[in-house]
Amino acid sequence: MSTTPITDAEVKSLRERLQPFYREAEKVLIGQRLLLDRILIGLLTNGHILLEGVPGLAKTLAVRTVAQTMRLKFQRIQFTPDLLPADLVGTQIYNPRTGDFSVKQGPIFGNIILADEINRAPAKVQSALLESMEERQVTIGDTTFPLPHPFLVLATQNPIEQEGTYPLPEAQVDRFMLKVLLTYPSKEDEVAIVDRMGNVQQNITALPVIERSDLDTLRQTIDRIHVDDRVKRYIVDVIQATRNPAAYKLEMAGLIQYGASPRGTIALYRASRAHAFLEGRGYVTPQDVKSIATEVLRHRVVVSYESEAEDLKADDLIRRILDGLPVP
């Protein structure tokens, strides 16, 4: 694989390969361009995505549509309070005739996994995803099975204030590259949704337009996006500032309980590269970092009780950091 820096002309040529994807996906999804961009960032950088929003915002439809456009195996897992880890990864089945055990693989063996309403299942079930999300493998009994390539978990989550939800374990939350918040569509978009989806018999589906080989090529392209040393240091400064704001002369004493982990540094670096690619550039700018930083960090920055008392959320503190740090 070539690791030489890529030119803007090459980036724009490769970026054009995604136009059929957007065209097909937007036949089904209206006003969700940002969501499509973020799912692409996850696919291109091997990063998982957590989608949060109230029911009915087309989270499930978006994930299914992306899988259809790319000929990827789609598996949907509905997380419920009575779900067991074996329902995700699979189990061993005893054959009384032979006295042997055979392995029945679970729905985790797919390319795009929709973990629907992931925070409605208890922690032991959510923890069953840890090995698969980080190591791309699953252990059933004493045998380890590799997961298909590519492998991406897109988990939907209801706002934690809703009834019947559980907070996700910190170790699992940190494995999601991005946390994307979905809001209600605009008035114009909602009118378009009614026009397109209002008929009972209407069945609009997206056609497969991206081959797996194309996806692999685009993934290799991300590693050729140039990142200047000053931008690298800026990325590290952003992460370090979440842990020790005082070192950067930011007046945020006592507002952050825990900052982002080194996994967050890697996620911000990769996501910034992918963002630059989607913008049609062969190099990363500080604005790429700022554009994606909130979604990379909002689930990694744990606010303190003082912040909660002042009604400050992680997004507010990240915005203060981005506004306060000098830009190279």
C-alpha cells in the first residue's frame, strides 16, 4: 500500500466515487447528509458510531440503506432487557448423537451491525460487544472466530432520560469513534418526507452502487491524507486540554471529571483525515479537527457535578476548549 501523500486532484477523483452512494441513499433519506457523512467516516476509518436521538428519526433506516448501497451484510440486533450475551455472539450446541459440541454463530457475524436501542440492555450484554468492537473477533467456548471485513457497529441509543434505559459502560463508550446526535428535521424536509413516504404501498429502496473493492481503495486513501506536524500537535493539545485545562490557561477548574483517552487521540486523528477527504482535500487543516472534534469527544469527556449544577454539557466544555486553544 502506498503511503506517499496524495494530491488534491487524486482526492477529488476518488471522492467522485461516492457520488452514486449519496444519490442512492438520498432517495430514501431526506435531510440526513450529515449523518451519511459521519457513517462514511466510520466506514473509511474502521470506527464504530453511536447514534443518539428520540425514536422515529430514521436511524435504523439510515444504517440499512448504507448497507444496501455497498453490498454489505446487514445484521440488526434489537437490544432488550432480557437479551443474553449468547444472543449476540453465538453459542455451543450439544449433539447427543455424537457427544460433540457445534458452534452456532450469532448475528454479530456481519459487516454492518445495527445495535438497535443498545442502552435498553443491561451492562453484561453490552460488554459482550467489547471484544468484537476492538479486536474484530469473537470467542465462543475455547475457539476464537475472526469477524468479517469490513466490520462496523452502528448503535442507536435513546436519550438516557427515557424510561427503561441503562447508561453504557465507559469502556464500551470509548470504543465508539463518534457519537452523533440526531435532531428533528426542518419543516421543509418534513414536508418532503411526507411527499415521498406518505403512501402506504410505496416501497423506496437504495440500489447497490459501491463495491467492496472501492471501499478498500478509499480506506487506503485515508492513510495517504497528509497531516502536518503542527496539526498533529494541535490534535494532541485538544485531547490534553480535556484532561488538564489549566495547563492551557483555560478557566475550567473542576468542570471536567475525566478527559479523553489515548484512543480518543487516535480517533480524532483518523476522523480528521476522513473529514478532509470528504471535503476533497489531500491534507488536514485545523478546521477539519474542529469540525469533527465534538462528535469524537462528547462521549469521552465526563463532566463533573459542578458542570451539571451549572447545566453545562460535554459539548459546552469541548466548545470552550476549541475556542480557547491557539490554532496553528
